[in-house]
Amino acid sequence: MNADAKALAAGFDLEKLTPQFYDDPYPTYRALRENEPVKRLRSGTVFLTRYDDLVTTYKNTKSFSSDKKREFAPKYGDTPLYEHHTTSLVFNDPPSHTRVRRLIMGALSPRAIAGMESDIVKLVDGLLDAIAAKGACELIEDFAASIPIEVIGNLLDVPHEERGPLREWSLAILGALEPVVSPDAATRGNNAVKDFLAYLDTLVARRRAKPGNPERDVLTRLIQGEENGERLTEKELLHNCIFLLNAGHETTTNLIGNGLVALDRNPDQKQRLTGNPDMIKTAVEEVLRYESSNQLGNRMTTEPVELGGVMLEAGTSVTLCIGAANRDPAQFADPERFDIARTPNRHLAFATGVHQCAGMALARLEGAIAISRFLGRFPNYAVSGQPTRGGRVRFRGFLSVPCTIG
């Protein structure tokens, strides 16, 4: 087994992944963590799998940059995807990152998020009523994917009749972040950015003419800026609206879908949560750890730096494997076990440090309401066929999950 693990680690190539890896990457992550935790790939990228190494990287923003201009220029060229991914909050360093994040966090305050709870409950219950009337469901399309698109649509106050293209735009733009991007995927991504920007131009113009309530309408809040006069530029405003939709959409869809599938595959934990619904908060944290919606992050070294006993030269591309770190036995006892009562559970699903996910409180709220109310309504639900994976390494989730509701 040890020889097999060493061979698995030695042969790992992020640009040549197998169907088996997409189905279950964790044996590979374990082999890397145990044998080559700071793995230099054929492309020159360094791939990290240990929890402590990821935390060090996240917290040292001086040596490990989030700015992607150098990395994305050869990948995308002078395209809408390049402009988008080098303008959005997540791929920038302080002080630009700090300024944009502060404006967004002002619009996602604890008070604002608490005010969304009743609307999310109403939305989820409406979806559950439709599923009950149908007698069965496709877990992603009928439920998991329908929740965040509506929540983010409400946040930006996008008219319901205009929300149709949002999910496809999001999937196309995020799909272009994969390690290998086909020409077709790049074309889809660039077209999605162009179409999204054109739509937002009209939405922002309408909102400037008729502002909403900045306490509830994030777009109005971002347009108006802070009381001290700090505002986003037009380019920052449009691209960070796209970022908000994308960041809050696929990852939260995956959190809900991954959670309901994990409970189905671990009937003892499903029964435990059914009998103790107040455990939903720790259950959501365990889903985030066990099947992290976002599996990979990236940094670039700005200077020579030592990490995990390995010296990295300036300009080294670093891939942070969140999925591997969240199953590191040095941090989590019995990490391959799904345990809805796990505590402490300092997972890295939302990263840590200055780039910790701006929308994590909202994602947790959506996940808790969706999973608990689905389980409460359909305690005997069961996955009824082979789920279809999303075919992504960066974002881990399902495209479809056939389900009976009992």
C-alpha cells in the first residue's frame, strides 16, 4: 500500500486527471500529503496538501500574493475573462482588496444577513412544496441550485424575470478557472463575461436612477459607497457584482447537494441529525470540511520563501489544496469519517486570513436552512440512482442527483 501511495503521489499531474480522481480525489490527496506534501508539478506549480502549510500561506500575504495578473495573462490573454478575474475581490491583494472587501462586507453585515432568514425559509419551503407535489426530485436542479441563485438575485434586487441566464453565466465563468481550459470553455467563459457586463450596465443604470434600500439592496449599497465618500470604480462595481453572484452560487449549491448526498451515504449520521435537528450548525461545518465546495486556491510567491522545508523561489505559482488540508490527520481526528458533531472543526473551506470568504455567514445560513428543512420534510429521502459529478477539480459538487422522497 505504501509503495502504491508513493507511486500515486509521484505520478500526480493536475493537468492530466483521471475519471477516478474526479469521482474520489481523497486517496490521491492522502498519498500526496504523506509522501510529497510540497509537490512540484510538471508545470512548475507547487501543490500543497498539509493543513499547516495552507494556513501559513493564507496568512503571509507579503510572501504569497493573490494578485493573478502575472498568472492569468498567458492563460487568458487580453480577454473579458482576464479583466474579470483580475478585477474581482478574491484575486487582489491589499490595499485594493481591503477597500473593495470593506464595501462588500458593509452590505453583508450580520444584521443584513439575519434579515434574510425569513425570506430564505419561505423560498426553501416553496421548493419543498413543489417537490412534494411531484413526488420525487432531481436534487440539484429542483432544490440545491435554485436557492443561492434566488438569494443572490434578491441581494442585488435582480427582477425575477431577468434571472434566467444567471446560473449559466456563472458556471461558464467559473469553469474557465479550471487548471486546463479548452478553447470551447474559454469561449463560453468570455461570452458569459461580456453578456453579464452588458446586463449589469443596464441594471446599474436603472438603480442609479431609482435607488433601492441600501440596508437590503447590496447593489444600491455598492453604488452609493461608504459615508466617507469611498466608492468602487465602475469597472470594480460591475466585476464585483459578477463575483458576488459566482462566489455565492456554485459553492452554496455544492454545499447543499454535497450535504444531502453525504447524509444519504452515512445513514447513522442522517438518523442522528433527524433526531437532533439542533445539530444542524455543526453538521453544516462537517459538510464544509468533508466535501469542501471549493477544493483549490492559488497564490504566487513574491520573494524566496521556505514552506514545509522546501525553498520556493520568487514567482512560484502555488496551489493550495483545501480538500486535502481538510482531511489532514494532524488537524482532524479520524478525518475520513463524516461526523456531524465534530468539534473543534477549524476547516479551511472558507480559507482564513484577510481572504476569508466574505459571504461565509450567508452560505452557512442557506446551507443550514436548506438541509434541515429538506430533512425535516423528507426524512426518508434516498439517492435513487448514480449521481453525476460536476467534472471539476476546483469546485466539487454534483450536476445531478436523482432522489426519491419516501
